[in-house]
Amino acid sequence: MKSVVVFRIDRRSGIATYLQIVHQVEQALRMGALEEGDRLPTAAQVAATTKVNPNTTLKAYRELERAGLAEVRQGAGTFITRSLAQPLTGPDSPLHSALSEWIRQAHAEGLSGQDVTALFRAAFEATYPSDTNA
């Protein structure tokens, strides 16, 4: 059992803080960084590292519980109940390696992070036009 998720909160994003936490847990589940049985950091731990109100973290954890991704165990913490990882999305997958190489190449060509994000977003939206709100 591990707890390796570190939340990064972007206060300028316009996305509610609790939703940023939810999305980061979902992303960690998709990438295999979190697995069934893993313990999430306590609200106090999240507050100490991100300066987020503990109630905000608890709201995020309730949302994860409502979605069936986590469960709160009184006195023990909040634990992941299922994975979202797909064999093709893990950090050791060929697709992950190819995407990482593409990002390294874009960086070497002088593209900024924003340029890479915009380029990826345009390609994503062309391929998945109905998922553009994701």
C-alpha cells in the first residue's frame, strides 16, 4: 500500500480546487501511479503541502467516493477502491514512451510548454471532436 500522489494546485486556472484534486487522482489512476488499496494523503497532509483548506480536500475525497473511486475508512484514511489504468496508458507503455519522445523533441525544437499544450490540444480535438470538454 502506497501513497505517492502529490497535488499541484493552480489557483489561476479557473477550475475549483476540489476538482483539481479529483482530476489529479483520476489522472494518477489512469497512469497507474495509484492503484486499488492505495491510501490518499490526509486532508492535513494536503493542506501542509498545498495550503488548501482541509475541507476542500475532504470535499474532493467525497466526490471520489461518490464516483466509486475511493472509500473513507473511519480512523484509517481514504483509500482507492478501483483503478482506471488501461494497459496502453501506463508509464511503461509504448504509447507513453512515444508521447514522451514527442514532447522531448518539441522541447528540443524550442517549443514552450504552452506551445506543446496548444499543439497537442489541436491534434486531440481533431481526433476526438466530441471530447473537447474533457
